[in-house]
Amino acid sequence: MERKEKYRLFLYVLLIGSITALFICWMILIWEKIPGAIHIRAGIRQDLDLNVPVSGKLYKAPAETEDGAIPVTGMNAAVDAREAKTLSVDLAEPLTLYAEDIETYTMDLKLFGLIPFKTVNVQVINDKTLIPAGIPIGIYVKTEGILVIATGDFTGDDGQAKEPVGHLLKEGDYILKVNGREVEGKAAFMRQIEESNGEELVLTILREDQEFDLKVRPERNQDGEYKLGIWIRDNAQGVGTLTYLDENNSFGALGHGINDMDTATLMNLKNGSLYTTEIVSITKGENGTPGELTGVIDYKESNKMGTIEANTVEGIFGELNESAASHITTQAMPIGLKQEVDLGPAQILCSVGGAPQLYDVKITSVHLDHDNINRGIELQITDKTLLETTGGIVQGMSGSPIIQDGKLIGAVTHVLVQDPTRGFGIFIENMLLQ
């Protein structure tokens, strides 16, 4: 009897644990179906159909005032209650959002209308049209300071192991100044170390947004040269795809930031340029091995297309010169917001040799609130011509515009290494809000 009771208790615990796990998984799915931020166009009614069991209140930001909320002027949610303190919303049913003016609102949601669940930021934006580009670009960026990619020891002139920086510096640090003077570049910094004669130097370091000074003393190696025992980098080059151009010749590209190849950290940009490039060869992607577009870049002034002004998680951004902009002849089109993206057919615009062309893809999944901002869209290449040419998504195609129903909805960002026909994209609204 005692054994049966223990067995029955074990089954009860197992059942409760399984139900709890299923409930948690279900809540996570509901959470991910609700975007943390929703953008709607001013003056246009837009439908939001999430079909999730949450409801709550919509009010104008800031959330807190003397009486808790302020009138929701200019916004209605399927009801005419423009001067109400709050508007009730129920995401289990289709919801129509409308706002006349550029404004920010807050939506506090509760699961089953009872359990506090999620706060959603609702931003009203101007409708926007962009020119999808899809052309290959050569990229050159120079870092703000010198990036430390590794540290180590070396053999000194006395035959002993030397490690001047010890645990003072680490991978991903930026050296901004030496003795109070800005570092001019990798070559200049190495020259300063070699000419230090072993005297103590004060380095100004940037580490995870924190700036501080530290003292180091170079030591001589077996060749009598003064060293610190660090490997450094001050620039990066590569090939990508231009995503869009706006009416002011401002551009967005890549759909993800330029990260250092060794440290995987986002490179701290000092300046950068875009150059014309010609795709000369294609390495097809295979399962387990990503393919690549190889381009020839001549870094001379006459080939310069524009300047890079920002390197962010969402991509690189800057301004194209008039000459380069005039060669992009694609017609401008409206943007598609993430809640408007549908599963099913779409196209990407890219160049794998020659002029940019549209290739068929299929949107297989949409993540409205993905933790990884660069993977909100999942897609699969279905175009036979592109599959025969590249095998799917390859390096160099990052930034290729994703188009659906006549709207620019995003840009290609990553490939699945185990299946090059599949990959990810970023929502265009995320690129625009960098």
C-alpha cells in the first residue's frame, strides 16, 4: 500500500509538473505573439488581429499624471471615445487602430483580463515610401580608437615570458588615447609603443560604454622591440547589399551591424564609406557551409558612393552621393509594418551578377517580438534560378530588400548554415527606427 501511495504521489507530481510546463510554454507563445512595440500610420485605419486572450487599457504617454492618465486625444480603437481617459482594448478580437497625429501611446495588457501581462508601446508615425535598392556595395569602416582582438605573452630579451598588459586589457576593449592624445590609427599606435623606450604609458580605454584610464609599461621582446602583447585592428572591409534609399538620399544597408570577425563585438565607428563593387564569383551555399558573393572593390575616390554615418545592430546608415543615387532606378514603394507581414509568397531584390532582380521567396514565420531584432522574419528561397546560381542565401546578400504585396517589409540578414535555402530578415520599421 505504501508503495502504491508513493507511486500515486509521483504521478500527481508528474502531472502537475507537465501541466505547469505546458502552461508556461503557452504563455511564452502568447507573449511572443504580442509585439513590444506597434507602429501605425497617421491618418490611416489599421487592423490588428493577434487572436490572443489578453485585454487592457490604451492611454496616451506619459502613463502617469496626477490622476493616472490623460485624454486619448486623436486615437481611437474601434470606438469613438477620443476624450476618454483610457480606451479598452481586447486582443482576442480584431482591433482597429486609428490616430490623426504623431504621438506615442501605451497599452497595458492583462492575461484573461486579470493577470498583468505586458506593456506595449504604440507609436504613430508618418507614412513613408522608400526606394528598394538591392545593389552590391563595397564597405570600408574605420574604428573609433584601436580595437583589442586578443592579448597574450611573448618572450622578452631576457628569455622570460612577458605579459605587460596582464589582465588589464581584454578582448573587445577600445584604446582611445595614449597619454591624453587621441590614437590616430593602428600604425601610429604601434609606432608609439615601439618608441616608448619602456616608459610608462597612460591608455584611455572604452569598455562596454565605460571610459577609464590605466597605466601600462611596454617591454622588449627578443628582437629588442618594445611590445604590449596585444593584437589590434582599426578597420574592416567587406561586401554587402544596399537595402533602401529615401527622398534625401539617405540609405540603410545590411540589416545588421558590422561586427569584428574575431571578437564578434559591434565595431565602434569613426568613419566609413561605400564603394562600387562588381560581383566576380559566387560560391554556392551547401548544408553546413555558407556560400559567398565575391566582389572586386577599388578603394579610390572616384568609386566612392557615399559615407557611412552609423553602424548599429539594425544595419549601417548614411548618405549616398548624387551620382550613385541617380543609378538606382527602382520605383519607390510604401513600407509594410510588421503586423502587415503575411505568411506566404514574397520576393527579395538582389544582384548576383548584373542588374538587381526580383527572386521568389516564401515567408515561413513572423516573430512580432523576437529577442533577436535581426530575425523577425523567417524565409525560404523558392526561386529556381537563384537556387541554381547561389544555392540559396549567401554571404554578401545581407541587406537584400524583402518585398511583399508591393510593400518593402524588411531585409535579409542571416542564412541557416545547415540549410542555405532558409534564412532570416529584419523588419524594415526596425531599420528605420535606429
